[in-house]
Amino acid sequence: MRAHPPRQPRTGLRPRRDARRPARPARPRRGSLRGSPALRLKVGFLLIAMVLSVFMARLVQLQGLDPQDYAQMAAAEGQVTVVLPADRGEILDRNGEPLADAVDGLMVVANPQLTAPTAPALAKFLSIRLGADYFRTLDRLRRDDTMFQYIARQVPAATATAVVDAAEARGFDGLETRADPARSYPAGDVAANLVGFLGTPTKSGAAKPLAGFEDTFDRYLGGRDGEATYQAASGTRIPLGDSTITEAVDGNDLVTTIDRDLQWYAQRVLAQTVRQYGAESAFAVVMDSRTGEVLALPDVPTYDAAHPLESPEELFQSAAMTEVYEPGSVQKVLTLGALVDAGRVTPRTRITVPPVLMRQDSPIGDWFDHGTIRLTLAGVLAKSSNIGTVKATDLFREGEMRAYLQRFGLGERTDVGVLGEAAGILPSGSMWTSQTEDRVAFGQSVSVNALQMAAAVNTIANGGVRVDPSLVEGRATTDDGQEVGTETATRREVLSPQAARQTALMMERVLDPEDGVAPGAAVPGYRVAGKTGTAQRVSTECQCYDGSTTVSFAGFAPADEPRFTVYVVVQNPRDGGGGSVAGPAFAKLMGFALRRYQVPPTGTEPSRLPVEW
């Protein structure tokens, strides 16, 4: 019996093949890709292309089709944009003293996501405490598309902080403060007629300029606000969130030619004059005779720039620049100076002055009663004779007088940067008749503003050269695009130096205590050249002379080396003329200016030109 080898135990494994026998290749399963690498690559690329096409479509949608919609969605989800306020430039006097400057201030802002639930009550609270408009504030507190809204800007720091603290104490959420310099007017009413003020906030929350230099030079002073945009959640900035910042550009300081102390003194002198003579108003000009820089331009009455709403709106402009009037006999300085320059007369020219002069059947008289008198040209000016002036004017050639007055600057604005400046009226064309020329010669039928007339008289003080007046040091640009300032001032010769000198000598005789009409305008120790003016006023109601008057005095000192030109105008005093009302005010202003700037007397002998012949 054959023996059999022992049976191997069953292990679940197939017996190992003979190594020498080749293995049969495995048959791929149905549906498997392992056997086709090229096919697998094609499928893979197809899947990638499909994914990329989805992303590209989304990118086109975001950037090209509706970016604004998605930007709004992003803002609604937490993007906050706030203004970075620019510092407004200061308005300074010639010595760097502030007329308008910035003080610590804050803006009060709200997060409508937090204030909406209590908006009506909070709006009422803020309207009472900050003077904010109730309905506009209510709308801002309820906005659902932002987390930042202005409530009030440029609020004094103490006030803003107190309001926010009080709101929190009453359970109102969502208010806070941010830095926002406020405007201050430390000089009060001094030069308020020129400086102006900032008024109520605009829609952006910024205070709106309402008058004066604040308005004229708003862009120059205001600079350009910046902007910060960042992401926030629940009203809190996300530290690592996206943010962009555009820095603010601060405004420029506006340096004026005004001397704050001299302006203060001038306003007090005019106020005293108005009270003493029961006048309606007064204004004046104090000018550097050599440069045309205006050191003072006061108005009375005026207002306090720090509390403007306590005064009527008509006081917000400079009456010296916007109010036109007939200058009266101050005009004779220009008329007779032009005659001397034209070579028609000299200060010693003899003129016979009758009691009345009939011209085209219209009588011309003098302010004083007299018989036939014999005056020199200097005497005509010293006595302020209308008749003598008209007779001298007959020596002008046709059109010559008007041409001189144009070169003096009459009928054109000074363009010094004051809103609402009036150009005055210098008749022309068919309006310039022989009768008109007679009246214009002594200051009627022609109208001026105060600075315009002061610049004309200053032409004589400046050796016959008219220099543009200036209210701004250096150069500045108005919101209308006009460049103004001392660097832009121009000069033009109107009279020869000899004619200007002879006219100044005649003007000195006006203040002579024996022969002149205005000894009260004298400044002790100094030679002063000047001229009075008294003119009838035209009523705005009847467009006729109503019996009221404009009285004035213009002059310069020292007469032989002029340093300052001063012009004082008083409207409708109860009684008195240019010499008795405006003359003493002139003397006070001129004396103060000479002492303040330490101008010594020249020590020379005054004019002794003959008045009569």
C-alpha cells in the first residue's frame, strides 16, 4: 500500500506558483480606469476647468456687473467711513494776534444700529442740548445702512462731553465724540464786520461760513477733509480688518493788514461820536500812506462775532465797503488837485466868488452866507467854497475832469476781498452833462464807498501815485478765484509829485484856526493836511434828498512826510458838519496811530499859502 504525503492544512491561501512559470496578466475589472492613464488625465482636466469657470464667473459678477450692490452689502455688513476733519486756518491781525482761531472741540456722532430703538426720545434730547434740528437728527439716528452719522460738529469740548455723558446716564446708547476743532472769536466785536463767522452745519456736518473773510476765503481757510474707512463689528473696529486712510490737508492762515488794537480804539471812537451827535452810524479807514495797507476799517454799529445771532443780519457786512454815499466837499481835493496837475491853476490862482452862482438857471451857493469875496485857490479849499470850485472847474477841457476821477479810482471796486463791495457811481456818457460836472466837482451826483475814497485821497499823500488798498498780507485766493493781498497791489501815477505836494499844502490851510473850517481836526505837534465833507443824502424811499446829511473828514499826517491817511464818515448826525463832527474823531484816530507807531513830528513850518487876495 502506497504511502501518501501528509495533507497541508487549509489556510485560506492559494498555493504559491512555481517561480519558473510566468504569471498570467490580471484582467481589468469592468468600469475601472486604472488601465487608461490618458483617460484619467482628461477627466481630471475637465473637472479643474469646471471649477475655474465657476470662480471666473463669480469674479466677473463681483467686479463688472454689480460692484455697487456688493459694496453696499459690504458696508451694511460692517464697513464704516468717517471724516478726518482738517484744521481750519486762523485769521490773524498784522501782528499775529488772533481774530478767529481754533479751540479744542469735538464732534458728536451716533451709531444708528444702537440708537434706532430710542431715536425719537434721543433726537428730542439732542435738539434741546445741542440745538440740532429734530427731524434731521431723527433721520440720522434711524439709518439702517451705516454705523456712523454726524449729529453735531465743532462743539466746544466741555459741551460735547457733557451731552454724551448725560445721554448715557439716561440710558441712551450709541453716542460718542471725536476730535473736531471749533471756531473761536477772541476779539469779540473787533473787526467782526470784516472777519465774519461760521454758522449752522451743512449736510456734511461742517459749519457753514455766513459772512466776512470766513465766507470769502472759505476754501483757502478750510483746507480739505480726509477720510478713513474701516471694518467694524457691533460698533467696534476690527483690529486686523481692511482699512484705508486719506489724510486731511489743513487750511491756510489768513494774515490781515488790520492792527487789532488800533481797530479796537477806532470802533470806540466812532461809537462815542455816534452817541454824542445822535448819528445813525459811522465808519472809518486808517491806511498806511506808503503801502495802502488798511490798519483799521471800523463800523458802528457792529456785532459780536462770537454771538452773531444776537444782532440783526444787516450788521454782518462792512458798511464801509457796501454802503455808497455822496462824499461832499472831500471831493474838492481831487478836483483841485487834478486842475493843478493839468497846469490850469496854481494854489495862488485868484478867484472872485459871488454870493450865488447861476448855472443853467440853477443856483449854486456856499454853506456860509457871504457877499462877493476874493479867494485864492488855496482859500477856495480852506473855506470849502462850492462856488469857487465850480468856477475853477470851468478851466478843465471836455472830458478831462472825469478822466482824472477814473484814475483816482472812483467808479470801480477796490477788490480787497470783501463780499458785497459796491463800486459806487461815476456818471458817464449822456449822464455827464455840464450841470453834472458842476455838482461832481464839489461831491454831489457821484457816489463812493469809504475805502475807495480813502485810497483816492491817499494818492495825494503818496506823492500822486495811487496804490491799491490791501486788507490781506502777502497773497490769498478768494472762493471766486481772485488773488488779493499786498503782493498783488498795483500802482499808477495820477498826479505829478509837484501837483500832489501843492495840493497837500492847500489842504493844510483847512485846519488853520483862523482861515480854515476844521481846526478841531488838528493833532498837536504835527502838520496835518485834510478836508471836510458835508453832503445831502438821497432817501431810499423817495429817491430824493430828504434833508439828512453825510459828514466826513479825510486827511494825512505828517503833511510833509505822510505816514497815515485817515478818513471818517458819520451818517446823519443830529447837528454839525464835517469839521465839527468828523474832524475831532479824525484827530483822535490820527493821534493814536502816530503815537502807536512812534512817528515823530517833522518839526517843519506849516503851510502859509495865502487864502485871500
